[in-house]
Amino acid sequence: MTSMSCAKPSKPAAPKRAFRRSAVGLFRLSLLAAAVMALAPRGAAPTGAGRETILSTARTITPEAVSLGRENDGLHELLDATGNSLGWAGSTFPQAASIHGYNGPSELLVVLDTAGKTRGVRLIRSEDTIGHVEKILADTEFWSQWNGRQDASLGDLGSPRVVSGATLTSEAMARGVAARFGASGLDQWFTRTVDPAMAARWFPKADRIEPGDHPGVSRVFTGKTPSGLILRSSRMGVGARGFNGVSDVIIALQEDKVLGVALLDSRDNSPYTDDVADELKFADPFAGRTTAEILTDTSPGTLVVSGASVTTEAVTQTVREMLRRHQAEPVRRSIPASWIVGSIWITLGVVLGLSKRSGGARTRTAFAILSVAAGLTLGWMVGQDQWIGWGRNGIQPSTGLPLLLLTAVALLVPALTGKNVYCSRICPHGAAQVLLGSMRKRRYALPPRLHHALRRLPWLTLIAIWVLALIGSDFPFAMLEPFEIWSAGFHALLPALILTIGWIAALFLPQAYCHYGCPTGAVFKFLSHSPADLTRRDALAAALVATAWIHHLAT
């Protein structure tokens, strides 16, 4: 009699299952990406504030202004009751519309006096998170950093003052002011190139011009021998406004000696600019002088053209500002210490979350303390308001790199491994609940029916948030999560209540907010559930995203 054995069904081979897990994870990530992309606006690019808004905002700085006069180069003339000019006011849009902070762009108003000096800067509107904006509004030193500066120097970003707890938003605002006055964007107005033929008046034997080490600086060569430098205002971000706009000025330098100055192009009135260009061509007052001589000579009559005093003064200011920047020691850009510390914190969280030997209760408590400290000092957290803001306004890696790194880890790890390391290890808010829970030995469990009912709450909140976002609601979504409190403080009642109630509940129920309140945690649960198999959740999510795109294309 032949013996028979009953073999157990074999599990799918490890490589095959790993491939399925990755494919399912990438599919879920693509659904989330598609939902975010459906938030992108389909209309025209943002424009600046209207005249009424500009006047009302300017009056917070210049109360005697009662009306706006003519508009020149995006700046509106401020008039008093008798029609006398008080100065100029201009929005940072559209130049700053593509500069995003934590969650979106901010539009500021810059008010200049009649001599072109800054009287003050105010916020017109912001698409960034409310808490961060309110912290910046309360920082008087941030807003006074531009006071007294000449408009020709506003394009120099330098090292602006930023506000702790709102660094991305405040730096974006400072960048917006610099962009409005030439730090970027002027390239699209002045498209001519400087070639050897144009430079021949100062370098007769030059045969090529190459980019220098800094923006706006070009090196001139005769064969292999360097002949000198050419500085260009539009590429350096210098833009002093003349009668009706800014001019593109070039300076020829040989060591520390100015060989000459020329007007390459201008947005000012042509009768004036033609006269100034001729004066520089035939009687250049800057030629033959050293950089130090020009910078120490503050007399207004360096360049004089009859009937074009405003344009000549703007050109003189531009020349001095260009030489000042060129002479100054270059600013050395380094990686912020917060980025290094934050990257180490995130990396440790991933290692501990994925390791089979991640330590016991002591290790978990120690890392929870580290995560809370990181949350209090860095303010880095992942939330729905952040993702919705990125979808509507785009992402700028230069200002959002730390959040991009944190978001990438939070999304990719659960999608590709099935392990939610962000919620279990990295999230400062979750870590705070772990520490609170460790303060009590006795813990409670909800009745099964109540437990299952409350577990639906994060999913319902998540769906409500995205439905509102996809139909274009302006609701401040940061109010529905407590994360902004960590960086902005107790600035609003609803997120403060969510945080307080969640932390009190964590004393009795393990990570109560994570399980029964967090919509962002629901996203990570969606990415990590059934790692190698598609479920009804995936079908429902695909249907919701498809509906969102139908609505997006229809509007």
C-alpha cells in the first residue's frame, strides 16, 4: 500500500510577494499623487492686489494717503488730500507668486517714500498656514528689517531675519520682497546677451565671454588670457527704478578699475534712456575711477543728463549697488544645522522602525523623547494642510526640502514595506502620547462597539477634508489637526482643543488620537494595510480619485 502525504499549500515565493507588495504600494501612492495633482489650479497665474487693497494696506504705514495716482512699473503713487505725492506702494506679486513657504505664497506690500527709501512692508494676504503667518505678524523686527533701505538694495536678499517656528514662511516672504526688486524675474524682461562685439569698446581684442563664479558676473578673455570682468545688473538682481521702470546696466571692470558703464536695455521712458545711453557712451563719468572712489562719492551729480534726472539717479544707484555687491565678500551658503539634525532624527526613526531588534521599552521611550524635542525645536510634521497646499501651490525644494524628506519617508516606507514607521516612531505628536501613556500603569480599553465606531472617525474626517479641498473650499484645513500648535503655539481654539483632549485621552487609552482622530494617520494606514493585496479600500479610493479628476477637468 502506497503511503500518501498531505502537503500544505505553499506560500508565494518571497521575491514574487515582494514584487506584489511594491506594485500595490506604488499603486496606492499613485492614487494619493493623483488626488494632490487634482488640486492644481487651472486658471491664470496669480495677480497682485487691486488698487483699493493697496491703498488700504499702504495707509497702515502712510495714514495721510487718501488716493492712488499713476502707476509705474507696478508701483502706485500715493497722494495726500491735496494731490501731493507721498511716495510709492507696490505689491510683491506676481514676482513672488511662485515663491512658497511652508504651504503657499504670500503677497506683501512695500511702501517707499519720494526718495525711494522703504517706509515699511506689510502683509496683504497669504496662502500659508494661519499659525505661521500669525507668528510672523507678531514679530516687529521681521517687518522693520527693510525700513530705510533704498529700493536699489531691496533685491539683495542677503541673510534676512526669519521668525523661529515659521522659518519657511518668513523666509519666503523675504525672498518675495527681493524678487519684486530684481533678485529673480528680471531675466525675462532683459533677454539680450553680452557678446565680445558689445564689449569691444572696453576690451578691443576680446574674443570670448564666459560666466563667472557669481550671478551677473562674466569673465572676458583674449585668447587664454583674462582681460577683465563685466557686471550686469539684471543678472545680479539690482533694479533701481527710474521715471517709469528699471534699467539693465553693465559695468566693465579691470581689476579694481572701472573701464566704463553702459545702458544695455531699459523699461524706462525711451527719450530719457536714449539721452542717458549717449552720455555714458561719449562722456562716461564712471570710466577711469576705482570701485572705492565711486562708492565713497555720494554726491548726486555723478551722472548728469538735462531733463532726465530721475533716470540718471536710478542708473547711478544701480552702478553703486552693483559695485558694492561685487566688492563684498560672497555669502557662503551652508547646510543649516537643523537640516542635519533633522535628517539624523528621521534616519534613526526609520532604522528603529524597520529593525527586528529595535530595543525594548527604554529605547522606545528614549526615542520618543528625541522625537518630542525635534517637534518642539524643528516643527517638522506631516499633515493634510501641507499636502493640500502643495497640490494647490506647488512645491519649492529650496524652502521645503526638510518637509519633502519627512514626507517621502512617511509615505514610501509604509507603501513599500507595510510598516508605518512615521506614526510608530517619528511623529512628535504620537511620541508625546507614548510618553503620556507611560505615566500611568493602568490603561483602559473601549467597549468593542464604541472602539469600532470611533475608528471610523479619522477616515470620515479625511474624506471630508479632501472633498472640501477638491471643490475649492478656502477652509483652513490646519484647524482640523493639532500639528501646527507645535510650531505656532496655541493660536486657534479648535486645534488647541484637539491637542488637549487627545493628550488627556492618551493618559487612559494608548495613543488615543492616533487611533481615533488622526486623518493623516489614516492615509498611512491605507498605504500599509494588506501590503501585497488590493482590497475594497483601494477600489473606493480609486473611485474617489476618478471622481475628483472628472470634477477637476469639468471646472
